[in-house]
Amino acid sequence: MILTQNDIIAAIEKGDIVIDPMNFDKIGVNSVDLHLSPFIITLEGKHEDFMDNPEGIIDVRFPPDLTYKEIGADGLILWPNRVYLASTTERTKTRKHVPIMHGKSSIARLGVSVHDAGFGDIGFEGHWTLELTVAQPVRVYAGIPICQLSFHEPKSLPITNYLERKASSYTTAWNDPKPQPSKLWQKLRGTENPQP
């Protein structure tokens, strides 16, 4: 069951949904708008077992080279054939609801595709990391509406929430507003730090 505007407001007032900072004007009919933070990461391929990687191929078994950028007052041009990791200005927390991220139709109509894992987890706390790709060069600005969250009521609550699961990878996103790069290579190598 999806929460509509009144349900979302009630859940926020009860503390079951936390959005920081919260602007009640950003609550729509059945979702809440989130905004683009100034932090962007670009990825380059990297191979530890090769001297060079002229093709720029990203190998999931190795950490990619990351370039951190900040969106200035003049914006930042996103280019096709690249993946950009971005994050939301807002950080969110859900205790009883499943958050689902959707790209904004207004940004999609400019050729910007916004993706995340889509399904958030009950108990996740933090800024959302977004994967951005564009069909043509597009200049974006920090603070623009970039995605929206809808909230769904589960049939039952999980035995353990996201932060309690030892397999959860992105547990420090509450205090870190930067995008969180993939940790798949650590899992494949068995080097990911175990969660407490």
C-alpha cells in the first residue's frame, strides 16, 4: 500500500519517516521531492594487475578510480557515455515503511536518467546515492529537484532492519553527504569490513 500526502505527513509527525531538512511544501500527492547535492563522482576504469587501462574499462573485481567534483554556481555539464554518482541534499530514515526512489519526470524530459537501487530498505539512514546518465550534454545545478521518494507499507516488519544486518554495505551515509561508490569489489574479494 502506497502512502499518500496525508499519510506521509502523519508518518513524519510520528517520527516513522525522517527527512532532513524537511520542507512540507515538497510533499506531493504521493511522494516527496529530493534535491541534488553539490557532490558528484565520476568513475574511471582501473586494473591493479595491468600497467595501463587505455580502454577505461571498469572491472567489478577492482576499485574504480574516482574523481570527486563539486557543482559550483555555474553548474556542471554532464556528458553522455559516462556514469555520474550524485547524492541527495536530504538524508532520510524510515522505521516502518519501504522507501522507493523515482527520477523526476521533469528531469527525465531533459534526457537525464536518474537511477538508484530503487527499493530502499527499512532502517536505512542517510543521503541517497544516485546514478546519473544523460542522452545529450546537460548542465545541472546543485539544489534542483532530482528525484522523489514514495513510501510503501509492508505486510510485516523485517526481523532485522538495514543497519542491523551484517551484510549491509552503506551504513555511514547519514553523516556523509557525498555519493557512496560501489563496494562490490570488496565483497567479491572478501575484504569488506564486517559490520558490528
